[in-house]
Amino acid sequence: MSRSALVWLRRDLRCHDHAALHEALRRFERVHCAFVFDTDILDALPTRCDRRVEFIHASVLELHGALRDLAACHGVAGGGLLVRHGPALASVVALARSLGVQEVLASRDYEPAARARDRRVADSLQAHGIAFSLHKDQALLECDEVLTRQGQPYSVFTPYKRAWLQRLGAAQLQALPVDSLAHRLAPLPAGEPALPALADLGFAPTNLAALPLPTGMHGARRMLDDFAGRLGAYHEARDYPARRGVSYLSVHLRFGTLSIREAAALAHARVQQGDEGAATWLSELCWRDFYFMILWHHPRVVAQSFRPDYDGVQWDEAPDLWQAWCEARTGYPLVDAALRQLHQSGYMHNRLRMVVASFLTKDLGLDWRLGERHFARHLNDYDLAANNGGWQWAASTGCDAQPWFRIFNPVTQSRKFDPEGRFIRRYLPELARVPDAHIHFPAAMPAAALQACGVRLGMDYPHPVIDHARARERTLMRFHFLKARQDG
């Protein structure tokens, strides 16, 4: 057995059912664990007040205590997490060298920038005689594990899902134990500094503490237990933003405070019992793997259409409409309420992500990349693979895309999925007195009726920035012209 290793934690902030940590403990006599607050990432953020940084910081603090306690339970005093604040490459290499480890282990990341970073880390470690290995932890089936019969990556979800479900079994769902090997956790080096406070990282507190979003492994456990009791109704309740129908686990899966294997094992077991809600949720977890796979094989989608022909779409230049969308003043209540939810909490209901994205691209005629970047700035659970995939789906430029001639009607969507306007009123209190029949599109109300509700269009609530029917025709023409140019 080799002497010592370093586990570099990134999107896997837990100390149970952990692929890289399990592998390190299995193969090495002493295992150190580290997390780097990467200044290459942090310094690029547009604000010093970011819920994701605060979530990560709180989760790292909890993980430090959990590792310390886990080590102590196995007779290792002084355990915990090594935390650094600086460029990831320099920090990891310096730490590995100072600890004298033979290998650094980490979980595989599928984003192009992360892959490039990991190649640089591997090269630098190799120059110092230190190995670097990556392990599957974010996905159930990754990279080349689900391919067509011709050995090619899938580009359509439904056949991918069939193949994915056929491959999904005990090997993918089995937890990777840590506790039984925890006696190999190493104590912290003498003189190790205290963990940095949020202010030491240059960030200020947000409203995270006031949100129903518990952090860390314990927060993930509480939320998974809560969702387990509601899972059976997931297929019926998930599309209604005013109901507690979804899992709210996406941020925990994003930062790995929850194991994807544990989540999928719960769903898989319930599917075997005929649970329709569990089957629908398992399909959503499949979408997650699908988008990881797409990003891995087609990194160009970060800036380009998955379907190259659709790079020719002529999106409008309309800064006033873009500003209205960003500021949640489109005059379409469901769209505005969804954007307010995002800005106030860092969360947006999945059905509303589709509605809002369709509105930006199909009603306003604006480039999907604008919306993708806006979500990247605000979503707590922002994940490049899923976010890119979702936006390209809505814009009809992506794999498994919504056909370009299918365009969400924001008023119809509102009436169907928020029939009583409960969600709208929660985020647009200025419309609180508007009756259910008109809450979805107050602009259609007579002026006197609006006045009786205390609403003055253009003052208390904006006029619609576009007419949906006309915008729909403009979108159809946009894609017709594209097709004609390609065929011509």
C-alpha cells in the first residue's frame, strides 16, 4: 500500500459515499483532504455578495467539522479539512509537495474550463513526480458509458434515456464507503491556520440565512428526507410553482453535499415499487447525465449552437427589451414573478425556467446566450451543462430542442400552471387585488376595473413590452428565413 494521498474536493462537499475519498482511503495509508477557494473563479464574479460563495463557505465549514469528528471516532486526533485561498493550480501543487503525497485524487468535472485546469494541474504535479487521478462522482453514467450502437454519443434524449436505464444498475447506485476506512484520515499538519471567514475571502453575507435553503451535508439530508415523503406526487405537482412539488435539491447536487448515487438509489427503489413520481424524478436525473455527456463531447456548445445550422439565426438587437426582461417588467406577470423569484432567492422553478427562456428567445427575439449568462450570475444551482442545455432547448438551437414552431404562450402557461395566481401574487404584490380571471394578463382588463384593484398600468405595473401573437409570427418568420437561406 502506498504511503499518502491528497483528496482535492471541488463539487463534492461531503465525507460519505464519495468516490475520490473512498479510492484514496482504500489505496493509501494516510489521506489528507483539501478545498481551495479558487481566486481564478472568485475574482471573476461580478459581485462580492454571492449566495453560492456563502453556501460553499458554510458547507466547507461543516465538512471540516465532519472530517475532524470522523477521524476522531477512529482514533485520529486533529483531523479536518485543509483550506486554501488562491489560484487552484498553485495551491494544490504547493500543498501536495509540502505534504509529500504520492497522488492527488479528485472528482471529474465536465466543464471545458475545469478540464483545462485539471490538465494543467496534472502536468505540474507530474513534473514533481506526483500522480493525478480523476473519479466519477457527479454523474451516474458519464462520458462514453452510454453510446449508440455505432459507438457515438447520443444527441436526442429519449433513446439516450432508454440506453441509460438499461445500463443503470447496482454498480452505479452502490454507495462508496468512507466510514469503515476513516482510520486512514491524516491529522492536520502542525501550525495549520484556522479556516478563513467569509470576509477573509473578500465576500459579504447575503440573504442566504433567510432562505429555506439549509447548507451542507445536514441540509441536504433534511431536504432529501422531506422530498422522500413527497416523491410519489412529483409527476403531478412538479409543474405548479405555487405548490411544494419539486425536490429543491439541485443546489445540493450541484455542490455535492448530496450524493447523486444516494438520490438515484432512492428513486430507483421506488420505481421498482411502481411509483410514478419516482420514475419522473429518475428521468430528471437522467437529463442531468445527458447534459453532462453533451458538454463533454461537444464543448463548443458553451458559445455556439449544438445544431450548427442554427448559429445562423438572426437574433434581434433590442437593449430596451433586454433591460425590461432583466428587471422583471415585461408586463407578463408569470414571467416577471419568475424573474423576481430568481433575483430575490437565487432560485427559479423549473417550469418557469422554460417559460422565461421561451419568452426571451421566442417573444423578445433575443439571443439565448444573454439569458444563459443572466442565469449564470443569479442561480444558486447554476450548472453550465444543464443551464446551457435548457436554454438551447428553449431557443430550438440545441439537442432534443423544442421545435422552433412550438412557442410557449406566457398567458396560457400562467393560466394552466398558476390558475389562482398564487405564485404571481407572492412575487408581484402590486397585483394582489387583481381577480384570478385577469391576474395572468392585467393589460386586458378595462381601465376602471384596474383602477378598482389599485393598479395603474405603466405606473404600478408595466404595459406589456410586446404583443405575444405578433411576436410569435415574427419568430416563425425568423426561422422560416433561416431555413430558406439554408435550402436556397
